[in-house]
Amino acid sequence: MSPAARFRGLPLRSRLALLVTVAVALAVAAVACVSWFMVRTQLNDQLNSSLRSTNARAQASQTLNQIRCQDKVPGPFENNLSAQVQIVLPTGDRCWVDGKDTLPVTDYDLDVAKRLRGATLYDGRTTDGTPVRVYTQPVELSAGPNVQNAAISVAKPLSDVTEPLSTLAWVLLFVSGVGILGAGVAGLWVARTGLRPVDELTGAVEHIARTEDLTVRIPDEGDDEIARLSRSFNSMTAALASSQERQAQLIADAGHELRTPLTSLRTNIELLARSEETGRAIPPEDRKELLASVKAQMTELASLIGDLQELSRPDATTPGPLGVVALHEIAGTALSRARLRGPELEFDSDLAPWYVRGEAAALERAVVNVLDNAVKFSPPGSTVTVSLRAGELTVRDRGPGIPADDLPHVFERFWRSPSARALPGSGLGLSIVARTVQRAGGTAALRAPADGGPGTEAVLSIPGAPTPPPAQASVVPDQ
């Protein structure tokens, strides 16, 4: 297994702690290296400055006027310069001046003594092998009337630089180790603290998966990403709980609505079956009424099942093809059907052209449902007014109207006003109307007539235009 695969196989908490530790280790290492190199540069500069500032030239000239060059004898500057000092002649001879040891004569020293180069700094060693930093500069030696070119070398041990650097390296190594170890501990603490909400979220998800309890909520204090994730999770569980409640309510309401026609249908079928089993014939008139009741109950069940299928579709799913629909033509077709269902009513229509984008079949069903309600609640001989102006389809009946307290509930599934419970219907028609109109981008509402007269006005407002868009064909439902 590759290192990357092994890293991905670690728990998220371990990965975060490891990443924090590596990041801190790299930062500490970078700071330690930069610090060490900066100190080394500064110490080297100080050593070079110290060598350049040593006033050995005048002192050496004075010495040569007083004593003779020797191989190594105590001189007047010993322990004063804290350095090795010697004079180098162009011939290669050297003349020890001060210090604990002598310096080998190098090409740098000879070039300076011969005036082939200027003052020079270089690293070297004493005759006993001690590493030193050497500064050689030109000097003129006078012995009576004669002046001789020479060079004077001043050397100081490199231990003045290497020993502090070595101490600093050990200190930085210790501090870096402590910092990296602390970073690892801090990384574990940060990962554990930062991922605690994630652990709570994981526990909540596992609890919901195990118990299907959608009432669980996670604390969502703050505005960070974890709090946003917690709020999103709470919103999701709330939506699921609401959907579950609506589903349970739909099943309960559907069962309640199905119970009445099924009970009536079962009773009628049992009467017919008992008549056949016992041989007691039912009077023709009663038999005809029973069969008519069975047929009506079957029709009501089929209508209820169709409405339930329509409402069971997801809101975001469009059940049919969308296109530019002539709403005035759909309203005209629905009005023709309404006239057949209410031959005892008068219909007054005024339909101005209006084109919308939607599904023709669904919009036609919505308009038919609105007109069916108007036919159902209108007394015989009354007038149903239908108008379409600027995208607002208004259907007014002259029935008993809807109490103001009931208006907020008219678009709820299976809701029926007390006055309408004795009439046929499932209470799903207006729910389908509201859903279809919303899918087309519009709104549906019921209200009392503006003139204060009897009845109810159903208003469907759908955005559109009085003329179809260019290069668009209107979708007209089958007649």
C-alpha cells in the first residue's frame, strides 16, 4: 500500500493532527535554519571586523625596531591582542610577533607582502592545526634609512564562531523538538475539539438510521462551517419529518375518504349477493337503484384514486411536456364541459387571449376543477361568470359562499367545508388546482365577490403574454 493510500486510510482526526504536526515541524525547521544562518553570518562579520580593527601594524613596526625576529619568544603584545600575529617578508621568511603559536606562510601572505594583492581575509590553521581566521595586510618596515615591504598576519581562532553556533544548534534542536511534540499534542486537541460537532452529527445520523427518529436536533451555535452544517442537517431532518407527517396525514385522510364509498359499495354488493344466494329477488326498481349506486361509488373511487396519483407526484417533477399554452382556449374547452355538467345554469364568459408556459393537460384539469366547484355550489337557474383578463382567470358562482374562517383551508388536501361534506367529491380538487398553478409560476386564491353579492370568486393568476412568442406554437388540448 502506498503512503498516500495509508494516509487516506487513517481516521480524519489522525490526519488532521498529523497535518498540523508536519506543518508546525516545517515552520519550526525553517525558522531554526534561518536563525542559525543569520547568527553564523553575524558572528563571522564580527570576527572579520575584529581582525580588521586590530592595530597590529604600528605595534609590529615598533617591535621590529626594538627586538630581533625570532622563531617564538614572549613578545610585548602577548595576551594583549588575543590573537596570533606574525610578519611575513617577500622572501617567505616569517617573523613571529605575538600569540601562542605561529602561522604557516601561505600564497595569500606572499602576494600581500609582494604587493600583488591588497589586504586579504581567509581561513587557515596554525602550525599545531588549530582552525583560525586570518587577516593579512601590507606593512612597511624601516631599519634606519632602508624601507622594506612586508605583510602582517593577524589570526583568531574559529572557535569564537563555531562554539556559539554549536551551542545554538543544540538549543534550536531542543526547542524544535519540544515545539513539534507540542504541535502534535495541540493538533490532536484541535482535531478532537474541532470535530466534536462532526461526531455529534455522526451520532445523530446513526441514531436516525437506527430509530427513524427525525426529531433529533444538533446544537448550531456560531456562524462557522460546522454550525452551517449543523443547521443544514437540522433543516434536512425537519423537512424529512414534515414530509413524513404529510405522508402519514395523506394516508390517514385517504383511508378516511376511501372508507365511505367502500363501505357503501360493500353494503350494496352484499345485498345483491344475498339476493342471489337466497333466491329472494330484489324488486326491479330497488335493484336498479342499487346498481346505480354501485356505479356511482365506483366512479367516485376512480376519481379519488386519480386525484391521489396526481398529488403523489413530486413537486419538482413536471409530469408532462411544457410549452406555450393558449390559456383562453383551455378555459373555453373546460367551459364547454362545465355547460354539459350544469345544463340548468347560465354561463357568462369573457375570455381574452392569453398565452402561458405550462402543461396543457394539467392546466385544463385545474380549470375544470374550478368550474366543477362553481357548478356544484351554484343553485339552479343562477349564472356562473368566467373571465380571463391579463392572465387572471376569474370564476364566480352565486352559491352560498365560503365563510372567512374557512378560506385559509380550502387548498388543503381532503379539506371540505361542513356545508360541502354531503356533496360528492374528495376534497382534493383545489389542492390539485393550487399545485398546478404554482408549477406554472402563478397563484390560486378564493375570495368573496368584490360587489358583496352571494357566491365565491376563484382567481387563477398565471404569468404570460397576450400574444404567443415568435417561432412558438401554442399547445391546444384535444377537444
